Amino acid sequence: MKADADVGAAARVCAVAARVSFAAVVVLSPFRGRIEVVNRWRAPVYREFTDFLLSAGDIAIVLTLACWLASRRLRPVRMPIAYGPRFLAWPVVGLLAAAVVGIPFSVDPALSAYTCVRLALLAGLALYVVNEISSIRQLVLPVGAMAAVQAVVAIGQVVDQRSLSLGWLGEHVLRPSLGVSVVTTADGTRVLRGYGLTDHPNILGGMLAFAVLVLVGAAAAARRDRASAVSQLGTPVLVLSGAALFLTFSRGSWIGAVLGLVVIAAMLALGPDRRALRPAAVAAVAVGLGVVPFVAPYHDVLAARTEASSTIATEARSIDEREALTTVTSRIVSDHLLLGVGVGALPLAMRRAEPDFRYDYQPAASVLLDVTAETGVVGGFAYLVLLVAPWIALVRRWRTWTTELAAASGLVAAVTVIGVIDYYTWAYSPGRIWIWLILGIWAGAHGRSPSRPAAVAAPVPVHTSAVA
């Protein structure tokens, strides 16, 4: 009996350690600080696309999975692992299989093998979420901490127009005069964009967009509990996140956040629990309150980022670069349609195909195109199914939409549209972590939603007697 009790206690300790490590994954996911495992740099390709790197979030993923598997092994009663709906599980298997099969044919087999290991760990992270995260409200504290830290740093950077001497946390050295991401206004002023502690403002914008949607969804799900962490933490973090999201000046992230909020609102309005729409709306208003104070001071920057004619040289160059990257990647897809050039190896393949390319070697601003280029038509089709299948499932079961499923679907909408506009959800560690987190969140919410509408009890007939 004592031995059983000791084993049970050890299982609980491992489960708690897994939960703490998972929280660390979320909090650390945007950080650009990383360990260089193997230096394989091949100029002029970015180190992120050649070296074997480990971010703090990657290390936390390994700890999460190790502790989770240990806790499962030590449990007196072992429950089977839930793999989520088959219409998501099989495409994941297909994508991973296509990546593995392509390793011997990659332009850099070692890099592709390393990337495959990372993808397998991320799939394991999604499994952890499906099995151990039973409510989106469990994400409030780690997501809120992540968003608050990044938002405070980003706001300070933009207001001061410089870095905040946080290099020990991985912060870039930032000034508008340096070769960093800025917005150039019509009068030639260079305005630094918010980086936070990430590699790029677009990445920070995506992380904040996902955080906003998690917190809005959690507010809707926690509407009956006014003393919850959602109420105490969520509102001020939403205000900060809204301000920082605006100051990244990331158009893709803005579109993703807005689309995600629209999906959440639509599903709550059409679903059975319409009362959750009000707290969700209040949370969304908090995001807007963070944006409002910065609209007037940065009106010229906003005009530059939304100008359709692209008369500003830096904005026109950005559009030209995207078109050139898409053209080169499309040609690589047609030349390597069956097996691709190897997962993670697209920038190196681009350098081989275009040695005199006038822009930086990086994936095209379309994740589906990049996945197809790296893993071939099978991997590209599997990824397409992952994007489309959740929406087909939602249409088929629209009468059983829950608040959790609405929040998760808003996240899927955001990560999908961001993947149409930018590539970091496939090629950079923060984006990879979040796309797999979102898949796990959605799969878990779908599994917990009822398969059919709740039956409405028939009225009980009332029999009256003729005798008084």
C-alpha cells in the first residue's frame, strides 16, 4: 500500500512539473534568446534557417513532454492517450511522414532531420494540450504573463524609439537609424516598430493577437465567475496587449486579431450560449481602449501602413520583395513537386536556385506554399486539410457550438490568415509553437463539445379530473 501511495505521489509531482513546464512554454514562446547547438551558418542566409538552435520555449517543451510521459507511466490507472479527431490526427501524421520521407532528398538532409525532430516534439505538445488542458481558462495566467511582459517592453521601445537595454533577455539593439524594422512616413520619418523580446514586430504582433483571442475567449467562458483570474488579470492585460499590438504596425496581425474576434462573436451569437457574447464584447472593448490613445500620435505611421498605392519607397519594396519570394518559391514547388526540397531547407534551396537574388533568402509569405515547397505535394495537401477540416466540422455541428469551441475557432481563423500573409508560423520557433498549441486547443474543445444538441424535455401532460 505504501509503495502504491509513493508511486501515486510521484505521478502527481510529475504532473505538476509538466503543468509548470507547459506554462513556461507559453510565457517563453516569443523570446528570441536561444542556444546555438551547432553553428552551420551559410551567408547570406539567416542563421535561423541554417544553424541548429534551441530556444527557451523549445527546452520547456522537452521538459513538459518528459514530465507528462513520466506522470502517465507512474499513474496507478493508465488512461489511453486522446489523439483528437481523426480528421486532424491523420493529416498531422501525413505531414510528419512527408517531412521524414523527404530527408534523404533534401538540399540539407541534416537540417531537415533536425527540423523533423522539432516538429515531432511540437506534435507531442499538441497531444499534451488535448489530454491535459480541459479549459481555455487554464491558459489565462501563462498567456497573460506572456502578453504583459512583451507588451510593456514593446510600448517602451516605440515610445522611446530605442531598445531598453534588455539584451540579456534577447532584445535586439534597436534604433530607427539601424537596419531594423521601421515604418517610413510620407515625410521620410523613420518610426521604430515594437519588437518586444522577439525577433521581429510581425512575430510579436502574432503572439499578441493570439493572446488577445485567448483572453477574450476565456472571459466569455468564465462569465459566471466574476472573481476569476480572467476578471482580475484579463482586462488590464487586454488593454496593454491592444496598445502593443497596434504599435507593432503588423498588418497581418491586425487582420488576424480582427478576424478571430469576428469568428468568436459570430459563433457565440449563433450558438446555444448567447449570454457569453456580452463578456466577450466587454473584453474586446478593453483591447480597443488600449489602441485609442496611440491612433492620433501615430496617424502618419498608420497611413503609411494602410496606403494602397505604395508610393512610399520602403512600403513598395516590402511588396516587391513578397512578390519576388513568392515567384521563386512557386518555381521551386514546380521543380520539386513530389518530395520537396526538405523541411526547413527552403531558404537554402532558394539560394541554390537564385544565387543573384536581390532580396534576403527567406520563405515566401504563404505557409501553404512553403510547406508544399519543403515537403512536396503530399505534405502540402496534409497541411491544407489541417486548415480546412475544422471549418467543415464546425458547419456540420453548428447547433452544438460551445464557448470554448468559439474561442478555439477564433484562434484557428487568426493563425490561418496570418499564415497567408507571413511565414513565421512555419519557419520560426514562436510561430511553430503557437500553431501547434492552437491545433491542440481546438482539438480538445471539439472533443469536449456535444455531438448533438441537448434534448429538450417534452412537456408533461396535465390531467384534469371531472370530479371536484
